[in-house]
Amino acid sequence: MPVYSAEAVVLRKVDYGEADRILTIFTRERGKLPAIAKAVRRAKSRMSGQLDVFSHGHMLLAEGKRMDVVTQFQRITRGGGLAADLPRAAAAAVVVEVADKVLEERHPQPELFEMIVGAIGHLNDPEINPRMELSDFLMRVLVELGYAPALGECARCGKLLSSDEQSKNASGTEQSKNPSGTAATGLGFSPLAGGVICVDCNLAESPSPAISTRAVKILRVCAAGDRDLFFRLRLDEDDLAALEGALEAQLEHHLDRQLKSIDFARKVRRPA
Ligand SMILES: [Zn+2]
């Protein structure tokens, strides 16, 4: 069996037989693939305790008929910070579930590899806010997949969104009501339309969930990709909830499914 080396991160694991483990790994060189780690659950295995979800390191693999076999593993990123902190582990679980859903098998995607390994590494760092890290990761993935939300112009009519958009209604100068009879509050966010909906469009049809101009500005900073600037923002609970709500809705719409890990991460989130 030809042997090859790869830098890999473990996305999923299933214990198999008496001591084996079947892994879904994402390698920098060959993309996502299934691999088996034999006897890894025996205490005397050199890889014992090493090959778990989020493990990132150098692997030696032997090409197999049905599945490649992991023969050696040397850790690069230590996962200790995740094991001790449920909200961080829950955020990392979203990263690997999103990765598993968006990656095609045996299709190398080095940009996504960097993003995933980077996010898991950052989530391990107690200095980094896990909610901002996950939001940053989700935005990067949406941009990479071509699903970035429209934030500068209305996702329906294409009109540029000005900063006074929202005050138009709040000031009471426009008394328009949407068909359901409730006063619209301003901008909306619609994953179906592809992003932010201007005040006029949001009045015209059944309104999308409201989004504040402040939340739109935060999303813009996040989308711009200047990590230092984004992490310097001081976000309160409302800000974080708005950011997460928009990004998660956008991602789930494009993946066409709800992610179990996102549901769990929401339940264990630490308030700002
Ligand atoms: Zn519009």
C-alpha cells in the first residue's frame, strides 16, 4: 500500500469494532476523506488519546482499498482549551460540522483548510472571544462559498443603504404600514433575498426580521476581513446576538439545513 503524509484535522469520529476508530479527516493535500485508525482505542497504542475530533497534526497514511489507514500522527495544535470549556468546544463543533457539510470528498481546498485550522486554534486560546471567533469563521466561509450577505445595498432592489435608512421610520415622518398592519421598524435581514433589505422593500412585502443599522455596520466590519479591527469592536449581548443570528440564518439557508451543532452552541453560549 502506498504511503503518504498529510497535514490533517479530524472533523468526525466513530468508534468501530473493538478498538478501531473511523475518522473523517480534512487534509491540506487531498481534501476531505474517510480514514481508519486501527487499534487506536487500546491504551498501548502510540496514537491513543491523540486522534479525536479537532485534533490537528501531521499524519502518515497508507492508501487502502476502501479507506486509507492512519499509521502515524503527530499533533500540531493542542486541544486542551476546548476540552475544559463547553462554549468553546461547542463553537469548535460548529466549525467542524460546517466543514464536513461544505467540503467535497477528495477535493483539496487550501483556503478552507487554513480557515478551519485557524478557527480551531483560536477557539483554544482563552484570550479570544469564542462568539466573535465563530462569527468571523462563518463570515469567512460564506465569503469563500460566494454566499456573503449583501450589506452595502438592498438585497432586493439594489439601492445603496445609507446610514440614515432606519431613522426614516423612527422619526415618524413616514407612517406607511406593511400589509399585515403592523408598523415596520426599518431594515430587514433576509437570507432568502441574500442579505439586508432596505426600508422601502421591507414595507412592500411581508417584512423580514428586523436588523438594526448598528448590526449592519458590525456585519460590514466582519465581512471586510480585517480581523484586528473586528476583534477590537466592543460588542454587547444584543450586538453579538444580531451578528450570530444573521450569519447563522444565512449559512443555514444556503446549506439548506439546520445544523445540530449551531443549536447546541446557542444553548451553551456565555452572555456578553
Ligand atoms: Zn430595497
